[in-house]
Amino acid sequence: MQVVRRSFDAIVIGGGIHGASVALYLAFHGLDVALLERDRLGGHASGVNAGSIHHIPRIHLELPLAEAALSSWARIEQLLEDDCGFRQVGYLKVIESDDEMPDAERSMARARRYSGIPEILLDRQALADLQPGLDATAVGGIFAPTCGYASPARTMRALRRRLDGVGAVVLETSEVRRISRQHHTWICETGDKNWCAPILVNCAGAWGVSVAGLVGEHVELCPVALMMTVCGRVKPLLNTVVGLHGRRLSMKQPQNGTILIGGGYQGDVLPATRDTRLNGDRLAYNLALARKTLPALSSAAVVRMWAGIEGITPDHAPYIGSSLIHEGLWHCFGFSTHGFYLGPITGRLLAEAIVKQEVPELLRPFALDRGASAAASSRAVDGVVRENQDEQAK
């Protein structure tokens, strides 16, 4: 068998939003780039998530990056020549009881400490004025008016068009089975083809640990299957993206009139087939919570349910930065359900780090050897993790 060998300035493994974004920005810097994707672009978490563009709730390490990400989404049409369905309708976290109010105020104080994203604390009347039709027992809310949502599928299509336009080589159904290094060149083998470059970027999402393992670098990651529900088209019900402060829920109504419901409820990952299996009980709980929060949803028909595979790190913060053991190797994965929103800004900053060989301040908390930062991050999310576990048990 004759092996075809092609050389580039940089190879990116993984065609989710982070791989596509960093490949695009590397091309903007003048590099000849190849993007290798085992399945299809956006085929997993990046193309099938809820599309939320918000910072509530996030671990404190991510808040400065989230603030920069919000600015990048406001300019997304300039970058991708498509507005990607981005709608700055705001993001509302409903406070269900007076007992939750002190924690809501602490959450707002934390956000103010680490970012400048505006938030407004709403009382019962202001909540009803902003979003009519909510459960009458709700006592208030936290509203972030500059947040919103975008279309993951549309964003990935726009990224593909831009990559083609700048001359990047995008190869789908190209699984990297072996990685080796000769002198200062990385060699990625995909069947009868070898792809070579001095720079290698691992953006393989839930499979980032497997790619890292091919070069002897070991990090921790847990793959999860995050489920979503879509209800059929109904009259306008949601003025903003709606969640709950104390429980896991996310609802939005795109311009086509459907209602998209999520919140991080998990199905099962089937590693052998890279597929998922839905958990009916958890989906039913998620839907019931949505209908309690917005009673008018009780008459909306469910038309589709699915799950996308994502990777969660031990401290819920992504791995972004250079390898600890190899020169010319960079990692960008493990976004722990927060990845879509952070994709464009992370791609830009990581490309700058690779070209300039200097990691920007916003990315430094996510280094693979973050150590003390990781411990601090773990403490910051302990409450969220416990809440997730409680919800998943239902």
C-alpha cells in the first residue's frame, strides 16, 4: 500500500467548534492548516448543544474568558459572514423561593468580582414584567441582558464555509490512528495517508484524552451524554432564555417557534459506536420541570429528543495550553458543557498563543498543570456538582 504524505504548517485534530475556530484563526495568521475530523464537523457536542450564550452559572476561572466570549459573539457576523442565529435576548435565572435569594446574591457578587458582564436582580413584579407566564410562586430572578443564544448547526456550517474560503484543508471521516514525531515534525496517520506538521493541536473534545494518549500525555476526562428535548412550534412564549437558579433547566424559543429544553441531564455514552442512549426518566423530569416553570408548555407536543457527547474534567475547567512533555503540541478540550459559547474567543486566543509562543492571560488558568487553580476551581463548583448529582438521581 502506497502511503500519501502531505505537509502543513499546523494540524488540528477535532472538528468541533474549538478545532474549527483555532484552525480558522491559524489560517488568518498565514499558516497552511489541515483539520482532521474522525466523523463530521460538529457531529458531536458542538453541533447538537443548546446554543446558550451566557455565563450563569460558571466556575470563577471561566468568568473573564466568558466576558471576552460575549464580545466575540456580538461580532460573529464579521468573523463568519453569517450571524449564526445569534440573538441577544438576555438570560434569566428564575429564583423559586425566598430561601434561594441569599445564594443568588452571592452568585451575582461572584460574577461582578471576576467579570464586567451586567446582571440585574429582579423582584417578583419585575420578573413577571420581563417574562410573563412563569410559575406564579417564583419570587425573583437574575437577568443578564447582554446574553442570549445562537444556532450550533448554523455556526458550524458558517465555520466550514470560512475554512474553505481561507484555503484550510478540512478532512472529515479521517480518524487519526497513530501519531509519531520525527525531528521537529508531527506525523498523524489516517489509514493510507500521513499528515505532517511542526504544530499539532488536540481539539478532540470528549476524545481529547485518547488523542493525548497517542503521544504519551495523560489527563483525566469523563465522557457524558447531555440530553435535549424540542417541543413543536407554538405561539411566542419566551422573551429570553430561561433557567432556574436552584435547579437544572434551560429553555429558549428560537425564531422558528419551537421550544428547546435542556439543563445538563445525562443519558449514556456508548463508547464502541460513539453513540448515545437516552434516559427516559431524566428526560421526563427535565420536561416536567420546564412545564412547571412555564405552565403554557403543558400543551406543547414533544417532537424530538437527542444527546450529544461531551467531556467533563475533574474540576469542570477545560484544558487549554501547551503540552507538558512535547514541544509543538497544544491541547484544547474538556469544556465540561461550557464549550459552545467559548469556542470563537478560545480559537482566537489559542491561535495567538501558538503563533507568538506566549499564552494570553485569559487562557493561563486552564493550563494542564494548573494545580492550585484547579483545586480552587473544584471548591467553587462543589455545590454545582452536588446539585447535578441530586438532579441526575431523579
